Amino acid sequence: MSSKKVALVLKAVMAILPIASFAANAGAATEKVLWSFKATPLPNTVYPSVGLIMDKTGDLFGTTSAAGVSGGTVFELSPGPDGAWTEKVIYTFSGKGKDGTYPNAGLVVDASGNLYGTTQSGGANDLGTVFELTPADGGKWTETVAYSFGQVKRSGNPSAGLVIDGAGNLYGTTYLGGDTNYLQIFELTPAAGGTWTETALLSSPYPNLDGWVMNPLIIDAAGNLYGTTFYTTTKGCACAGGTAFELSPQGGGRWIWTVLHNFGSGEDGVGPTAGLVFDGSGNLYGVTASGGTQGDGAVFELKPQEGGGWTEEILHSFHTEGTGGIDPAGGLIFDGKGNFYGTTSEGGADGDGEFFEFTPIEGGGWEHTVLHGFGHGLDGQQPGGGLIVDASGNVYGATALGGAYGYGTVFEIIP
């Protein structure tokens, strides 16, 4: 496994055991627990973080935000011929600062199979890092701190993952930075000798923001960046419920920030909790943690309009009535047929979240179906952080808690 090429984004983690299967509580789908994380033996991997990716051989990669003797891990899960999965920790952060601490977001991969991710703290200035993992012969990996934050207007504490363009540049967000000391979008450009140069593309356009949180970015073929902000209490800002935005390159190092939608008005969603996803027609989709008609979160669609501007539509409002799931915490994912999938971190038939599907209806609209409710003990609790789908339409994700040992799971949903 000397040359890894990986391709999508999500969450995961540790302990080999027979795969447990659970029937869906609605719809036609089966859930399999591929891995349950546990606290022993050391070094252990527990509490999978946001973002799984899958390589061309079907191996899964992810991060854990905590480990018993360290500041987090990067792990690999490999399927065997008998259907069992094997976990391998490919890097353990020391927890002593210099190599980064707490990788709380997912991974991305470049054309050479190198993995990149962020740590929320640690590094030379204890403001977080971007790290690189390079595959070597014999299944080994070498970790390098590509960049330590705190060098550009004291930017730091990245809480979301990265996105990579065709030229190998990395883009992401930090919680601190810029003139207002809140929110920065950055670009890291590879330079000679293995070094990287950080450029601040945007500091928060609103001064004195309180509670502004950035979610992961996505990039289109033209190099435009899209993302969401979660929340702010700034007086006079038309974004108290969060925003969806676009950041467009203009040449000469200039970028233009455009707000596509301000959340929080009327029965709109409030607080986007994940990044956005495109469908095949260029429409954007996402979820909010609260708001909607019942106040328990929503699924929204943003459509570009001729002549400029975007129109938002709430496709679904979550609520606790009956066995409804609430608080969608992870991103959405489309399959090859135009269906999209997501999870709620709470609610559902057993209270620990649900896995849902939206199917397009002929003539317009969407049909919402709950395919699996979490909370059967071993199958995990509180799914979140987004999903990935393989060529066969199987969906993979992770739960923050639950499983055989209570420290989270990696699961597969088979339609």
C-alpha cells in the first residue's frame, strides 16, 4: 500500500469484531457496524472526528479527536475477504504540541496520494496546524507539519477540514484571524523545499463578531469557494442565523465575498451545521441545526437565478413529533441517481439519531424517507460529520458515541 489515492469526505475509528447488522426502522436499508472504537489497548483511537474518505481499493481513512495517551490519531480501516474489517493507526499525535493536537476534521488527498488535515491546536504557536501524511513502502506513513498557524495576523484554531484544487493548493478556515480577530479563509500554496505559504483570502467582513463558526468549504470547476457560517450575535448584522456564501477569485490575488442567503427569517432554518453540496444542475443543498417550521432543524436548497442572486427553499423541517429526528449535524451526500442522504444527531425512533434519504419526485419535489434509526445499543449513537457513498450506492459514516464499547462506530448503510 505504497501509493494511496483517496476520493471523498467524512468521519471514523477502533476494535475488530464480527459485523453486527440492524434492519432499518423504515424504508428498505440495512445498517452494518464495520468497526467499534474502544479505549484499550494503548495507543487507542476513540471518538471519531468529522470526515471519512475512501481510496480506490475500498479502504476508509479518518481521524479521531482523542486517544488515551495522545492528542488524536489518523486511522485506516481495510475490508477483508471474509467481510471483517481491520483497523490500523497510521499516525498518533504526540499531544505535546509541535506536531499538532486534536485533529477534529476530515482529510483530503492530493494526486500523489498524500493525505492532508488540520489540528485545532498545537504546532509552533499552539494555534493549530495543517499536517501531511505521505505513504511509504510497507504500509507505513510519514507525518510532516506542513504549516503552523499564527504567522498571518495571528490566524489560528482551524475547526473544519480542507479542500484542494487541481493545482494542489489547499483552502480552509480558521476561527481566529484577520483584522477583526474572528474568522479567516486562507489559501496554502506549496513552495520549493516542501514549504507552504499562507494567504488570507478573506477576514470577516463584519467587525466584532461573537460566536461566528465556519464549516467546511467546497470548490467548483471555476475555482469559486462556497461555504456556510453557523451563527453570530452581532448587532446590525443581517446574518444572526448564519449565512451561505461564495468567495470568487478576481485575478491579481483579489477575491470577492458574496452572501447567497442570510438564515433565520420567519420559518427559515437557523445555524447551518455543515458544508454545502452541489447537485448536477448547480443547485446547493445543506442543513441547519435549528429553525424550520418546528424549530428542530431543516434541509434547504439554494438555486442560482438568471441575472444573479440565489433563491432558498426549505425542503424539510425536522421535528420531535412521533419518532422524528432532530438536529441534523452532518453534511449531505448525493448518489449517482440524484438521491441525497443525511443524518440527524438526535431524535428518531430510539432517540440517538437517524439516517434519512430524499428522493426526487417526478414533476418536482422530494420524498423524505427514514432508512435507519440509531439507538439499538451496538449500532452507534449520534451520527454526524457527513457521509460518503461508493460506486454501488452503499453509504458510509460514523457515530460519535455508542458501539460495542461506547466510543463510537463506523457504519455502512446498504440500500
